[in-house]
Amino acid sequence: MVNGIMRTFKIGGVHPQDNKQFSAHQPITECPLPKQAIIPLVQHIGAPAQAVVEVGAKVKVGELLAKAGGFVSANICSPVSGTVTKIGDWTDAWGASGQAIFIDVEGDVWAPEIDRTPDLIRSCTLEPKAIIDKIAAAGIVGLGGACFPTHVKLLPPPGKKAEVLIVNGVECEPYLTCDHQLMLEHGEEIIVGIEILKRALGVDRAIIGIENNKKDAIEHMTKLAQTKLGIDIMPLKLKYPQGGEKQLIDACIGRQVPSGALPIEVGAVVDNVATIYAVYEAVQKNKPLISRVMTVTGKKVAKPGNYSVRFGTPIEEVIALAGGVPADTGKIIGGGPMMGRAMDHIENMPANKRLSGLLFLPEAESIRPEEENCIRCGKCVQACPMGLEPYLLQRLSQLELWEECEKHDVMDCIDCGCCVFTCPAHRRLLDGIRPAKAKVGAILRERAAAAAAEKK
Amino acid sequence: MKTFITAPAPHAHSGDSVRRNMLLVILALLPAYVVSVLEFGVGALITAAISVCACVLTEWCISRFLLKEQRQTIGDLSAVLTGLLLAFNLPSSLDWWIVLIGAIVAIGVGKMTFGGLGQNPFNPALVGRVFLLISFPAQMTTWPVPHGFNTSYLDAETGATPLYYLKHIAKTGDTSFVDQLPALKDAFLGVMGGSLGEVCALALIIGGLFLICCRVITWHIPVSIIATVALFAWIGTPAGMEAHQYVAYELLSGGLMLGAFFMATDYVTSPMSAWGKIIFGVGIGFIMMVIRTWGAYPEGMSFAILIMNACVPLLNKIRPQRFGEPKKA
């Protein structure tokens, strides 16, 4: 199987250096509890969560702090025990502001219903509805990066039926190794989690897609899945952005999700391995999503590794575990180098659901080279995994021709960065495409609202 | 509070650059240039030197004194490449001042008037060449005969190229000229008359394959040009010649290989999408064969590429295959 011709997605893609050697195979290390935890109320796509605790309240680990603020939203449970000292405005290291709950940590007292033993619990006899309710209660979101509330994905719109669960073990972002390490250390829990999700979705088939630079994970998961019916491991040829939901579905089952549609359109539901591990913990151990594994890495980092961090822990404490900020650091990226976001500072920034890693880039790699004229080489067109024309979209965006952008399918852009990565003239194509997506998105919403008003 | 550099993703780059691409194309031209120096001697050295220097200097002067640019672009090597390609398209015995005029027109008119690299609709080297061809028809069609390395520059013995004979055969059906054609082996290795850099098909193919392997160019344009020419020649083989023989001569003569691998594939003046490139290549092959067969000039590669250059904005309307879109072709 591994020796045969491996599958991958069909359009575009690039081959960045994977640079996973720094933190690969570093055992997951527990990060100590902080003195104060900052819990932002937006840690997912969708409406902000609404606080259900008040200042002065005593909370235990796992208790609900904020409930989902809409259909597409997610609960937030307390990652620490202590006293709520403040609920108020807060700005993150990316410059986004919102509400956050501040907790002074006192001890480590857990809610009684949480099973903290390391025992593996295999059997699950819950009804699909009960499983989905537990996942929603636990505040689980997609931990691969998008942070889409998981329970929403498990409720297909009327008339749509899931056929296959695709498990994302690709981890195509260079440098990051947290999902890899999680598969090696918690493969059995992930297999149980897959069984639970199959049950919730009513599908009899699951495919775990893993890129071929993680041969040990492929072998390990294959061994664990051997006795399980309907769980296949699919080794995939190395190519970025294979972990993109649409690309992964194409690679695994050869179906392409149409423009603007959801994966369910082709019968697929995709979940990341870290998300599935969280599902296992929520359903089998009653443990809500209160921590995640983060990779702290970079060429000059003293102790690069994979750290299990409670949400709310200031990232300074995680960085200290990894040996501090390296001397010549120019850029600190939350996430990987292709889609991660550069942080302005590290103070007052807590670990949260969307932070899959911290990457320290040396000064020399941090400055974007000067832009040159577009030489129309077409490499961005060849690289775009969505089959778009990035050079054209950037130009249309500069000219503010939003309708033209729409006609050229700007909304299909998945922000993967392949075009900028590949451009020999160092053109900042996405700097033009992102605002175009925002503009066209607004136009589409306006149009939909106008159409709805007309119907009434 | 220490702050760090922020910029939107991605934070990694392939390491590719405009300069790297230009450098690789220049490297790929070297085998053909070596052959050319061995065939045509000092003339090849002088012509290329004048052309390259004049192109670089023209770009620098325009950008420095006319446009008053802060940043100079000659470092990206695109002017060097234009100069080299122009020289490749000239007879090695051409007067130095004609080469100079060609270079000034190539960069000045062909490239800088449109805003420099990336903005020009037509291949600058071909603009220079065609300008010279129309202005100095006699000098531009006087081909030195290859004599091995020699030190004479302007007094080289001159003669007709195989294309002249091929056209004559095609037009008149007079097959007595078939004997005048160089042996196919010589045509392949470049022992025949022609422009400085176009004669050795073997060296040009090696350079072209190198560019495809380095992913500087894709196969679409060269393959579609060569396939179209071969098909056209095969169908249109004149009486008295074997089809395979005629096809081989058409492929190995004139600027076909140089054009297919190095001129038509110019990034700026060729289409973006795979299908656009294929149509572009087919168009070039077809127009060139029409000119070769029925036109006033024996060779039509430059005209064919320039005409198709003009179609590029139209060809760029062809969308690449979108993800999730039903298959088109």
C-alpha cells in the first residue's frame, strides 16, 4: 500500500520544506498551570460565546463559563479552577478585540463528573443525538485551524446524508508536529473517537488521511485499525495544502466539493485527529475541551517540542518551557508558516482553541522581499489548488472591480498562500485577494438580504 | 513590551526569483551559443557582446534618465536575456551599428515604452529583430556559411539557408534543389547557414529540456508548436520529397527550435493557463508554416510569435480548470 502510487489532490499545490525535524517525536509535555488565565469568548468561527458566570464566581475545571451564542458557535468550559476576577474587553496579539473572562487560578479542582483516569474506554452505546449533544456541551471545535464548531458539522442539513468520515491526519503546515505526536501517543483514543463519530453520523466507513512524511504514524494507525471494520488508513503523497478540507476529500475519495458548497454535498464529513481526540475525551471521559497540544518550534528554539497546554495559559509560560524567545527572532507566528498569523507581541496572549503552534522565525526570514513587476509567468495559476488566477484577482482587487472578482470566483480562495509562496516576483497576491473576498462576501450578503426582503 | 514583525501569511517562500528564472534561461542558451561560436567564430562573440551590452545600457539609461526610477531593474537579468536572444536571432556577420539599433529598439520600443518588465505585449527581442528585418532586408538575410571557428567577422563567406531551398522546392516543385540541402545530421548538429543561435537543434533541445526539468517553462508551448509544424509539413509534403524528410527539415531549419523553446515561452508574452498555452503554440506553428509555405519571407517564426503575442490577452480569458467544476475538455 505504501509502496504503490500514492494519492493526492489533483489541482495545484506546492512543496514547501516541511521543517518538522525540530519538534517531531518530542513527547507531549504538560505545561504547568498559570496564576491567571485569560479566556477569550471568541475561540471559534461564528457568534461569540456568552458568559454565564459573574465576577466573583468560583469555578471548577470543566464547568461552563460561556454558552454558545448562536447555532454556529461553541461553549467555553473553564480550563482552570479559581475565581472569576473580571469579564471585559481584551485585545489579542493579532489585534482583534473582544470579551474575555479573567480567572485567578486556585488549585486544580475538577468538576466531579470528569473521569481523569488514563483508562481507555472503548464501548460507546449512546444514541447519535446524545453523542452530538455531549460534543456541543464540551465546546469542541475543529482543531486543525478553522475552529468550526464540530457539532454543527455532525448535523447535516435536511436531505443530505453523510457517507464517509474523513479523518485529517495530514498536518500539511510545515514545522507543526502536534497532530503527528498525538497520533503516536493517543492513537487508540483516536480510533475510539472515530467509532463514536461514525456512530453519530450513521456512516460505516472512515478514512484516515496521513501524509507520507509521517511513516511511523501511518504504520501505527494501520496497526490499530487492523481489527476495526470500516477504518482505512490512506497514506498521501506530500503536497501542500493537502490538509485543506476540499483538497483532502479530493485526495481520499476523488470527489471535488463544488464551489460554495459544504463537504456534505459529496457525502463527506472531515474532522482533524486532534478534534477526534477531543471527541473521545468528551464522550467517554466527560472531559470538555479545555486544553490542546501545541507545537513550539523554530530553527533557533532551544527546546522545540509538543506541549499540552490548558487554554488561558499565557503563551509566555509555554515559550519559557521551550527555552524562551530565541535571540534573533524577527517574527512569532501563531500556527504554521503558510497560514499562521504573525503576533505583534507575546504578552497577555493566552493559549486558545485556535492556536496550534508557535513558530519563531529568525530576523532574516521575517522580512518580505520587495515586490517586483508581475512577469506573468503563470506560476501562481499552476500553484493554486482551487484553479483560480491569483495574478488576475489581485489586479482586479487593486482596481476595486468587485463584480469582476466575483465572476472570477474569488470566494473559492482558501487562503492557503500557495500563490505568494511560489511567486518569483514576490508579489503579495493575497494582500489584494483577502480584501476582495471581504468585499465580495459583503456584496453577496447584501444581495441575499435584498432577495429575502423582496420575497416578503 | 517587545514587538515583533507582523505581516500577512504566508511567511515562507519557495526561494524562486525573477533573476533565478532569467539566469536559468541564459544557462540553457549556453550550449547553443558554444556551438554558434564554434561555427561562426568571432562574429558570434562580437554580435552577442554588442547586443547584450546595448540592451542593458538602454534599459539603464531609460530607467535612470527618462523615467527617473529610484530602483534599477537591470539586476534582474531580463535585459541581458533580451540582448542574448536578439543576438541569437541575427546573422553573425551583421554590422555592429545595425546590432546596436536592434538592441535599442528591442529594449527601448519593445519593453520600456510599455513600463518595463512584465508590461510589454510583444517579445522585445523579436520586436528588435523584425524592426531590423524590415529596415535592413539585405543585411538581415545574408547568412554566413559555417566554417568552423574563424577570426574574420564581416567578410565571412555567405550562402543561402535550407529554408530558401525548401521554399523553392515547395513553390516550384523543382526537386533538383533537394541535393543542395544540408545532410539531416548536419541540420541537427547545426552545420548550416542561419541566424547566430538558431542553427544547432540538438543544443537548443538540450537547453529546452533543461528548462522544462527546472520547471522554468512547461512543455505545453514547445510541444504544441513542434507537433503543429510536424503535422502541417507531413500533410503538405511537396511531390518529390519523402514526408519524413520534409518534416525533419522543417523542424530543424530556421528559428523553429529557438522559437519554440526560448522565444515563444517568454513569460510576459505567453498565456497563463495550460489550454491557453496549447492554443498559443498551435497558432504559432500554423502561422509559421503558412508564411514558410506561401509567404514572401522564407522564415516566419518571428512573425508567427509576434502575431500570437497579440492574441495573448484574449487567450488569457481561458480559465484554468477550477476545483469542483465539471470537466471542460
